[in-house]
Amino acid sequence: MPTSSAERTGGGGSALATRGLVAGYGDVVVVHGVDLDVAEGRLVTVVGPNGAGKSTLLKAILGLSRVMDGHVVLDGDDVTGQPLELLARRGIGYVPQVDDVFETLRVSENLEMGGYLLDKSERAARVDEVLEIFPALKPKMRRYLGTMSGGERKMTAVARALMLAPRVLVLDEPTAGLSPALTRVVLEEQARALASHGKAVLLVEQKAHAALEISDWAYVLVRGAVAKSAPAREVLADPDMAEIFLGAAVRDGGVK
Ligand SMILES: Nc1ncnc2c1ncn2[C@@H]1O[C@H](COP(=O)(O)OP(=O)(O)OP(=O)(O)O)[C@@H](O)[C@H]1O
Ligand SMILES: [Mg+2]
């Protein structure tokens, strides 16, 4: 099984990597020494039971949870603990687990807010580019987010994160609360499509099967540690996968 960083990410260096990352909240350690690699043009998915530490891992990368040890590396530079705005300037886009779109604003206004670091003409040009990626939003630009479906809101949240043209996209459960059909749309037409546009995409998903089907590489996170790191197809075919999820879910106090 391939183990080097370049092989793991499918070639080249990593756009985003973590090395021995230990993170949590206050004195509580949630993430126990995680090594992870995401190369440009690749879709890498982290799956694992509820409470495994998936969101905490992403937040540690984004400087939003406490990093106790280890490193976050962006394009070869150590950016451990850097604030979100600086990471945004350096090319990371983040869509958190909790919807962060503004319901009382129009789609167009949400996109403009996503481009807050750009000047006015750059921002307008960038809106056009983002709409090339998500043409379905074009006819909805004047709609208020509060009147839109869950899928459209997620699409707007992702589009908003794209306004600063990030090279690295970090998405925390973009399909939460969506129907199976919309889940497929978000995963295939958003997450997969972004990787095909050359972005490095790091995805966290509860819907492990659907996510693994469209991913290049997978990390299975159990109680804050990587239980398996392998090509997504291999993880999908692994009979131990169900056991890992079920076993951990039972230990954590109940099956969903
Ligand atoms: N802000 C916080 N302060 C303290 N503890 C937290 C905080 N957020 C999460 N935790 C704890 O960290 C652990 C991991 O939570 P986390 O949200 O990272 O898991 P997850 O894998 O994303 O779960 P889910 O699949 O339910 O989203 C849990 O025990 C949780 O209670
Ligand atoms: Mg989470």
C-alpha cells in the first residue's frame, strides 16, 4: 500500500497538510496526532462516527480550535494557529458545519460579502467567475437566502467561500440535512467539480458511502486518531468499515 505523502495524494506535493496535529478545547485533547495530505485537484474525505473529532480537526486547520502540538502546512509553509483571515488571504476557503449564509441577504449580497477582501471591480469580476462554476445560482441572484432550499443555501455557502478564489477548500458536512438526491448533487456537482477545477478539497462527511464514492482518498477518524488512510475505493470496499463505525458508535454511547 502506498504510504509516502506524494503517493497518498496522487502525486506532487500537498497544498494542505497536517503533521502530528494535536488539538482540542481548553485542556481537552480531541484530535490525537493526525497526519493528513491534500494535493491540488484532489478530493480527500474524512469520515468517522459522531464525535470522532472531524470538525475539531478542520477547526484546528483553520485556527478555530486549540492546537496543542504538531503543524498545519499550507503550500509548504507552516501556518499553524494562524487566524482565519490570514488563511483566507493565503488561499484557504472554509465552509463550516453550521450554515453561515445570511438569510436576510440576497444571494448576490452573500457572494459580495465573501469577497470582502477584494476591491469593487475585482469583486464583480469574481462574482461572474463563481457563477461560471455554479451556473444554477445565476437566475437566483436576487433571491433572499431565507426563501431558498437547503441545497441552494449550501451552494451559496460554497460559492461564497469561492469568492476569494481559494486554492484549498475545506468543507464540513456540506450535505447535512439534505435529501439523498440533493446530497448527490452537492457531492458530485460541487465537491467533485471543485477538485476537477484544480482545487485541493478537504471534505468531512457523515454520509460516508456517498462521499467515498466520489473521493480520491479517505481518512477514517476514530476517537481523534486516523484508523485508516487509503484510496477511497479501498475504504468503501473494506468490510471492517461498518465495524469501525458501529463499534465506535456503540462505545460512544449509542448508534444513530
Ligand atoms: N467548542 C467545544 N468545546 C468543547 N468541546 C467541544 C467543542 N466542540 C466539540 N467538542 C467536543 O469535541 C469532541 C469532537 O467533536 P467534533 O465536533 O469535532 O466531532 P465530529 O466528528 O465533527 O462529530 P459530528 O459527526 O457529530 O459532527 C466531542 O466530544 C465534542 O463534545
Ligand atoms: Mg462535525
